Amino acid sequence: MNIKPLYDRVIILPESEENVTKSGIVLPSTSQERPERGNVVAVGDGIDFDGNKKEMQVKVGDRVIFNKYAGIELKIEGKTHIVMREIDIIGVEL
């Protein structure tokens, strides 16, 4: 990946959701909701907008849960990623 997020931003590769319901109905991608889980693939330096250094609480490889409407979607190397501020991450799965 050739992108380094700035400040307290995080780049997440969302998990793909199941495309088939339990009853076997195939869902088109337009009817699926945005996932709320994913893997952290890049983190910023942990600097707030005032220039103060702060420790990032997530790291590359963490599986995180985040707010459904947080961040923006961005295509990187053909895959959809989500770029968001660390504060929009709800938690890290252990």
C-alpha cells in the first residue's frame, strides 16, 4: 500500500459480508449494508490537529469494530478501504 494516513487517521480493510441469506437468496451488492468490522492496514503518526503527539491505540493488524457511517470509502489497489479517525473506532476484538 502506498498511502500513509495523516494525524490520527486509520485505514481499514472492511470484512466482506455474506452475499447469500440463510434461505439461499443471493443479495445484490446494492442492497447490502456497509460492514462494521475490518482489519487495520495503516495508521497515522498519532498527532492531533494542534500538533500534539498522542499514542495511537490501534495498530496494523488489529481487527476493529467501528461506527457504520464513519469515515470515507477509498479504492486502493482495486479494493474498497475506509479511512477514518481513530475516535470513530468503537473497539478492538481480542
